[in-house]
Amino acid sequence: MKYQILIIALTILFFGCDNNDEKSDAFGNFEADPVIVSSESSGKVLQLNVEKGQKIDEGFVAAVIDSTQLHLKIKQLEAQQKAVQSKRQSIRAQVDVLEQQKVNLSDDKKRVEDMLKDGAATKKQLDDITGQVAVINRQIKSTQTQFTSINSELEVLKTQAASTKDLIDRCTVESPANGTVLETYIEQGELAGPGKPLFKLADLDALILKVYVSGAQLPNVKISQVVEVLVDKNSEENQSFTGEVFWISSEAEFTPKIIQTKEERVKLVYAVKVKVQNDGTLKIGMPGEISWQSQ
């Protein structure tokens, strides 16, 4: 009797496994597209507001880097701008003085011209005053050219101030997207530098199942195709999800080394990525399998 029960149990197990293999067309592991957020400025990390496993939204202030020196540089540039602006006012005052002298000389020239008609003045007097007017015009023109260098100097200072303010803004590190913090690479109080990673972020609401299919299976796979995704629920049951194919490799490759048998590893296969909405059950690295049946 016990022998018969054992035979029945083995038969059920055999057919159950066989049915599962027939249903599944490809196998792989879940992964995510992580984003590594790095520092764009140098300085001590004054605040680190993220930790591993924390879910954050786009725009969340994840870290604040010391910007004291940058604020001091802004004050220095603002003082330099005021000094340059005062130089421009001084030049304007010089031009105004010269313009008034030109007006006075023009009046004197008109009087001399009238006197010359009456014979009360000489031609030399008129020539002298005409020469003085010409000199004043050249002085005005020469003084006005200083405005060009002053304006250029002021523009350089404004550009430096804008660049420094941009660096100050970059000292506040915001999350570029919604997601869950997978890793942190720095601690509060440590020094950050341009390009130094601060933390790794990934959207776990939708994971990617990367599977490999043979050339014979490839014609059955299409972009936007809906597939059934199966993961282990327990030792005997699977849990089903709906997935969508969003990427198919254009080149064949050898089966990854995670495949155990040598015979399988030497086969050429195509990588396929399937996006699966995650209800919290799916984890990065978890194995999964798919069926090309449309849902």
C-alpha cells in the first residue's frame, strides 16, 4: 500500500513539474535600472537625509554640502561690482565736465566769429578757439572709450557671480526621480567632491525581468507584447504577474555563466527585458520565468 502511494505521489510530482516547464518559455532574474546620484561640488556633507531602503520622491533634498566659501565669494564679487560701477559714475562725471567745457568754448567761438565780422577779432583767435573745441571732442571720445572696458569688466564679474550662485545651488542635492535608496556611499560629515557618488536610487515599483531566448523562440517575441510572469510563491506554487516586453537585444550572445550546465552556456541566445509592476513581492535578483501567452 505504501509502495502504491509513493508511486502516485511521484507521478503527480513528475507531471506537475513537466506542466510547469511546458508553460514557461524563458527564465531569468529581476533587476532594476539604478541611478547613481553624485556630488557636483566640493565640501563637507552637512546633511545626509537618505538611508538604505528609504523611499523618496523626485526633488527630495537628499544631501546638503557646505557652501560657506561660495557665499563669501559672492560677497566679494558683489563688492567688486560696486567698485566698477563707481568707476563708471566717475567717468560719466568727467564726460559731463568736458561736455560743459565744449558748450562754453562753442559760445566763445560764436562770439569770436561775430567779432571777426566786425573786425574786432583776428583769424588766429578763431583758429585757437576752434582748435580747443577739437581737443575737447577728442578728450570726450577718449574718455567714453573707457566705458567699453568698464562694461566688459562688469560683465565678467556678473558672469562669475552667476557661476558661483549655480555652484551654491548644486550644493543642495535633490533626488532626480522617484525611487528607493539601494545604497549610500558617504556619511554625514565626510568630504564630497565633484563626481563622487553619494547614493544609488532605483524605482522598485516596476522591476525588469531579463530573460534569454533562443533564435527559434525569437520570432514569437515582440515589443509591447504582454506575457505571463511566474515567480515562486512557495515550494509547490507559483505566483503570476503580468509583464510587457519593452526591449529585445539586436545581437545574439552566449548564454550567461549563471546557467549551470556547459551545454547551455555555449548556446547563442537573445536577451529580452520585460517590465513587471511590483506589488512588493518582487525583489532584485529574484528568479522568474515567462510564458509568451498574451494576458
